[in-house]
Amino acid sequence: MKNFFSLIKDDNILLKIKKKSEASFWEYQILGLFYYLFNLSFDYFIITDKKIVYVIKDKLIKIAEYSDFSNLEFNSKNDIFYYKSIDNQEQKLNLKRLRLSYEEIQKIKKVLNHNI
């Protein structure tokens, strides 16, 4: 997990969403109360001035560089995050697994609108 933090250590963090990972049905059934009490894994969504980082259960799902901050878009209806990669290709990132709350969605929108 510390690996992906070293990849963005020199970047300016514009948005950071961190939340405890959710247990799946089978994980919860097998480990029961212990999993609930000792769940130490986290989910992250981080936007820096150069990169996008998406981590689920402390596993790096996506780290990508984007070309222009003004091209970042978020569709809150289906939790899809759109950006253009360095080579100007349209990319999308599904944030459903992050289970965004209303407040987190508003935080994403505020950061995207504020820094334009």
C-alpha cells in the first residue's frame, strides 16, 4: 500500500477520499465479527495535479496520468469518472466499488469545479 503513496509523493493532492473497505458476503460469513472489528484495509480515490489514483482494499486498481485538469468530469448518476490520458485518449473509471456517499460526491464536484 505504501508503494502507491511513493508514486505521488511529489504531487500536489487536490482531492483525497479515504474510507474503510467493505466486506463481501463471503468474507463476512467466514470471518464474522473478527472481520468487522479488525477490518484494517482502506479504499482511496486521489486526484493530484498530475495523476489519478484508485485503490480498493489496499490494492492499486488504477494509477493514471491525465493531460488537463479542465477535462476531468464526474457523472454522479452512475459514478463514472472521465479524463483524458497523456496521449489525449478518452478514459473512464468506474467508482462504484468506492461506495461514494452524498458528501463525497459533492466534494468531488466542488474540487473539479473550483480548480477550473
